[in-house]
Amino acid sequence: MTKPIAIQGIKGSFHHEVVQHYFNDSAAVEECMSFDGVIESLLEGSSDEIVMAIENSIAGSIIPNYALIDNNNLNIVGEYYLDIQHHLMALPGQSIADISEVHSHPMALLQCKMFLKDLPHIKLVEARDTAEVAKQIAEKNVKHIAAIASKKAAELYKLSVLAESIQTIKHNETRFVIVKRETENNDFTRMDKASLKFVLDHKRGSLATILNVLSDCKLNLTKIQSLPIMDTPWKYAFFVDVTFKDYKDYSKAKSLMEIMAENFKVLGEYKNARL
């Protein structure tokens, strides 16, 4: 029997949408209310793969999720970019003038800041999950409170959309990664992207040297993110994403980086979803 795919949030969340797009509409999901819970589901074997948001085109990297993948020695096996459209929704029969509070995930509230700024009479309340707010409004028949969530959440929980696409920047994408306990035995010829982690000495030119290796080996650096090492003040781990046309070029760069950097680690090798 196929195990469910663990997600942060509930049905109707953006993570659920990714599952439907990346896998299929009928794929079963295990609903977790935190990313720690998603990781726990994978480690305990309740699920064999999970979907995790890793960065947003407006708000940037979700840094703790890099650490969760790294610290638990998990493997990124794929990615998906979702166009995030936020909608304001409430029980049918209400208008924006009837709403006194808007509840949603802090990231959703941040991404809709300009729209909400024009509604000073509305109190903003942070919640754990966008779709969970929509579900609670529907199940408890709560009036005067609106949710910011996906159109799928409005459909599932039969809420009325009061305003569509209220995010400040209309082209708003979130990158999600598909994560497993073990790496897949994929055909290397299909792989053209990798997520890597390494630590460098705190000395002049150490990062530049690594970047030159990537360039010399014909790799394109698409992401670089630093994360403090908790037990070593002022020392940082670097998380990078690279794309490549020839796996041999990437393999050569990987061999050099293993020698030049400390704690070099491959977090995942997979197919680039942005072509």
C-alpha cells in the first residue's frame, strides 16, 4: 500500500497543491502542523516522501528548513515551483466591510501587506496554516473573520472569495522540494541540478575559490545561502544550488569541492524544474 505524502498544513494548503501537481490529484497526504512534524513523519516511516517549502520569491529562503534537511541527513529528490495566489475569503453573504479580523500564516500576511494596509479597521491575526483558518471558519460558522488562503481552500470549505490575488507582488512563486530518507537511483543523464552544503575557513578568498571552481566546471550558481554553525561562533555553512548541462562537469566540481571545503555534503541531485 502506498504511504501518504507528508505536508505542512492541511488539504487546501499550498503544500497540498504541490502534491496534486507533482504527483497526482488523488495522492493521499498526511497533514502535519509544523515542518518538524513533517520531518518526524518521514523519519518514523509514516510517509516515504515529504513536500517542504524552501524559498519564496518575495520573502526569501526558509532557512530552518535547510537545517532540517541537513541535520537529519535527508535527500532532496525533486522540486516544484508554485505560483502563489492569495485570496481573501469568508462565510458566504459577507463583504469586506463586515470583516473585523483577518487570520492567516505570517508569511501570507506579509505577502499581502499593501492590500491589508488599505483596510485599517481590520485586525491581523497570525495562524499556523492558511487552509486551517479557512476550515475553522467553515466548520465553526464564524462570521466577521476572514482567511487568506488558496482558491482550493475556498472550494474545499465552501467559502466566498471577497478579493482575489491580493498579494503585493503579483508574480509570487514559492519553491518546494520533495524529500526522501534515501537518494533515488535515478539515471544521471536526467539530473541537471544539485543542492550542496559545505563549510569554509574564515579567511580571505575561501568562498571566491569555491565559486571559481563552479565557474571553471561550467556550473551555474542559482542559489547561495549561509547559515551560522551553532557551536562555532562566526563560522558559517553555505548551502548552494547549482545547475549543469553535463553530469561529468558537475562530478568534476564535486570532487574538487570535497578536497577544498570542510564537511562537504550533497543534499540532493535531481531534475531542474525551471527550464
